[in-house]
Amino acid sequence: MENIPQYIQAIPLNHYIILCAIVFSIGVTGVLLRRNAIVIFMSVELMLNSVNLLLTAFSVYRGDASGQVFVFFIMALAAAEVAIGLAIIVMIYRNTNSIDINVLNRLKW
Amino acid sequence: MSTFYFIAFLSVLFSILVITAKNPVHSILYLILTFSTFTIHYILMNAQFLAIVNFIVYMGAILVLFLYTLMLMNLNKDSEPFKSNLVKVAAYVGGACFLITIISSLKAFNTSQLVILKDPNLGLVKNLGKILFNEYLLPFEVSSILLLSAMVGAVLLATKESKTT
């Protein structure tokens, strides 16, 4: 436990930001690319997690533990969001027999 | 140091596989692998509390919930109707433009300080628990109300409507 902090001594903050930006933009691409509602939801989870990692990196960089408490609250929020979202998807599937989001374009009217 | 770059490569690779896998079950399994690499990132930053919470909440609860929901729906026959090629190209271009915007704005700042953990017990459970129950006691209680209301809402949405109504 004492020698774990030695691993991160030499990593610039830029590389954490670039990694999280790449994962976040992969999530954005997944939302735009797919038509399956569950996979879109998983891309949203990917974006949330990349932001969590970046908040933790900033928290370690500043030496401030408030960032990690904030990440904990984001995780609690994500759990609530997943429960509600999956319930909505189950309801959509029960009504339309499909989770293709193109079926939902009737929501315009 | 090279551990970080190897794990970062793995997390980018698995997250690309999440959005390109044809079968939704495969994408959920790749998402589990992505989250496990994120857990390793937390361990490398010595944020042990967040590593445990990420392991239990995300990989243990949320992704199992995804798998069960997918299992309830019988999607085997027409699993993935992909979008047209024009929309696909537009999606890739949009994602790439977003990435280029963020990275070029990062270049404008031109900061490259190292991430150094000054206080080794910053992310331990003892330290975070003290902060959570002193400064952030009210948000903690409010989040418990949020979880309760989310549970009630999920039960209300997912149960079938009774015929008597």
C-alpha cells in the first residue's frame, strides 16, 4: 500500500485529460452510431465513467479529497439513472415489441 | 509508469469494441472489461475507496442489471438493424470533431505538470468517510432520498398496469 503512489509520479496531467477525452468522444460516437436503445444507454455510461476518472485525476493532482466525494455522488446518481432508464426501456419494449429507437419517432406528434 | 499507458490503451480498445460489437451481449461484456480497466486506473491513483465502489456498483450491480434487461427481451432474431452509411459517416465525423476540439483547446492551455500524490492517504476510506460525514452530510442524505424515489419510480414504471384501472 505504501509503494502504490510511486506508479503515478511520472504521468503528466495532459495524458489523463487526453485519455478521458478519447473515451468520452467514443461514447458520443456510440450514441450517434447505434440504434439499439440499450447500447445507447451503455454509451452514456461510458461518458459518465470517463468524467469520473478525470475528476479523480484532478482530485489527486490538487490534493483535494472533495473531488473523490463528488465522484461518489455521481456514482449514486448513475445507479438511480440506470434503474429508471432501464425501466423506461422495458416499458417501451412492452408497448412496441422493439427497442429500435426509430420506432419512437411517433413521439413527435 | 508504463502500466498506465498499457491500461489506457486497453480501456480505449475495449470502449471502441463496445460501440462496434454487433451483438448487444458482447457489447455489455466489453463494457465490463472497460470498467475493470477504469478500476485499475483508480487503484493506480491510490483512490482505493473509489476503486471498490466502482467495482461493486458498476461491475457488480449496473452491468448485471443491463444483462438481465437484455435477457428479458428476446432480441436474437433481428438483433442489429444498423443505420445507413451516411448517418454512420456523420457519426464518426461528429465524434472526431468533438475529440479534436477538446484536444486542441487542451493544447492552448499548454500545461504539462505531473500528477503527484502529495498525501498518500487521500483516497482511503478513513479520510473520505470523515469528509463525507462532516462537510457533505446533507448531500449524502439527499442522495438517499434520490435513491428511494428512483426505486419507487422504477417499480412503478416496470410493473404491468392492472386491468381494473
